[in-house]
Amino acid sequence: MSTAMNFGSKAFKPRAPDKGSFPLDHFGECKAFKETFMKCLRENSFDNSRCRLQSKNYLECRMDNQLMAKEPLEKLGFRDLMDPPPSPEARGSKP
Amino acid sequence: MLLLLPLMLRPSLCCPLTSPLLSRFIRTLPSSSIQGLRFQAELFLQRRPPSHLQTRSRSRKSGGLDEEWRRRNKTVLMYIAAAGVGMICLSYAAVPLYRLYCQATGLGGTAVAEHNTDLVETMKPVKERIIKVAFNADTHASIQWNFKPQQTEILVVPGETALAFYKAKNSTDKPIIGISTYNVVPFEAGQYFNKIQCFCFEEQRLNPHEEVDMPVFFYIDPEFDEDPRMARVDTITLSYTFFEAKDGQKLPLPGYSYN
């Protein structure tokens, strides 16, 4: 919380997320992927760099189940995890 | 005479101009004419420079002086009133003016978000700089959700996208709608903390006895590594707070866009 005494530095301004809000996964469709990801994190002492494959799988699950707008994974920063695919297939609809 | 002395001294102390007059008065003491004393006393009390007055009756000169002073007072009052009204108008005008200024210079944080969408694609992770992101979850007293992070901390590097989860459970028998906001500590690191997608600022509805996972997909701007102020920052804390939302209420998105 930005207190009134913080005159020297810039006050914190919350910003809206770039792609908006995730719809809630009411039916737990991607719960399995989430569990895999959390297990990977726990095994790797919570190092995100080693669990990027699992996070990519989770987001792909979301996209498949209409819980996230479909986007090419490069736009989500997973360029390094992609095999070089033929580009017209990988391109989904823009949000 | 003794009674008049304190009256004499007080104005003379306040007004140093009258001290020569006081000395003159003291010189005239031996000649003690009561009328003269009373005259001098009235001079002090009224604080008029005695050289202007020969008699106590109003002369045209003193009347003219009064008028001039009154006119001067009026102009001064007009100036002060105008300044006051001007200040009030300025304070009202400052709001749209400041908004324009912020949009022009991007100081309000509005311009920072523009280039982010292309940055995610092209940014390179800075593998040497490991940052610990700690997660915190809070709920407002009135909302009956159990809201907590699923991991206490995560190690990320700037330029790499990361995923984190929170969990919320509605253990009551009626659906509750929550809406959340977030905070990043330290404040200066907040400008480098970019969320691609999360669950904040929009109403989230939880049915009775429902539990959901809430992901946050974020990254830290690679320029974080180059900022000298961030050189000693190793831990960033992301804190979410959930509030209960009334039906149909919509939080305005932060920023200056009122479209």
C-alpha cells in the first residue's frame, strides 16, 4: 500500500494486466496440469526457469478449454520452447 | 500624569517613530500644561504623525488622506480577492491540465504499458540475475473466502515469463463475488513488474463450496537489470487483496483512461 509518507519515491500505481483477466476454471479442467507444474516447482526448489515446459502445457490446456484467448506461444514468451512449426498452423485468433 | 505614563510608553514601544515625541514630552514635563499633555497623549493613542496636525478638528487635508487610504485599501482588497479567486480557478483547472500533461509525457505510467505487448515476444532472459518473487494473499474482513498463494515464493529471472497460482475457496453456502487488486513491494520495482494475465480488477464469482485455482502470468522487464536503483533488489513481493463486490459494480481500471 502506498502510504502518505512516501513523498520521495514514486507511489505505486497498479496497472491492468496486458491481456486482461483469466476466466475462472470452475470445473478444474486444467487442474492436472497445474498439479504437474506445482510438483515440478517443489522438486526444483521453486525455480521457474526449470518448469517452463509445465507452465506452457498449462497455458495450452487453458487455451484448449476456452479459458484463455488463443495466442501463438511466442507472444507469451515461450519462443525458446517451441519447435520450429509451420507458421500458418500455429497462428491462432488474436484476442 | 503617572496614569498617562503607561499609556504613553505602550504605543511608543510598539511604534519606534514616536520615541522622539516621547522625549519631547519628557522635556516638557516641568512646564506641565495639562492640555498639552492630553494633546500629546491623544497623539500617541491615535498614532497619527503629529506634524500633519495643528488642530484636532478635521481639516480638508486629513479628509483627503482618509479617502486616499480608503481607495488604496480598496484596490489592495480587490487584488487579494482576485488572487484568491484565481487560485480557486487554478485548482479546478489543474485536474484536466495534469491529465493532459501525463498523457503527453507518460509520467503517470500510461505510456509504459504501450510497448509491452511486443516486448514479450522479443525479450531475452537475463539469466545471471535471479530474483525471488514472494507471494502474499489478503482478504478484506467482509469477504468470506479462503484465499492463499499456492507457493510462497518463486525464483525468476528478468525477461522470462513465469506462472504462479493462488487458490480461493468459498466455504459458505451462498455465492460470493470478489474483486481484487494487487500491490508490488518495493514500489520502484512495480514499474518493471508486468502482468500478462491475472485475475485482478474483474469480478470473480465463486459458487458455494467451490475452490478454484487462480493463475498469475507475469514477467519482469529485462531493463530491471540495468536500472541502478534496482541493483540491490533481490526480492519482490506480490500481494493480492480480495474485496467483496456488490452485484453489478465494476471497478474502474487503474490509469487515466476514462473511455
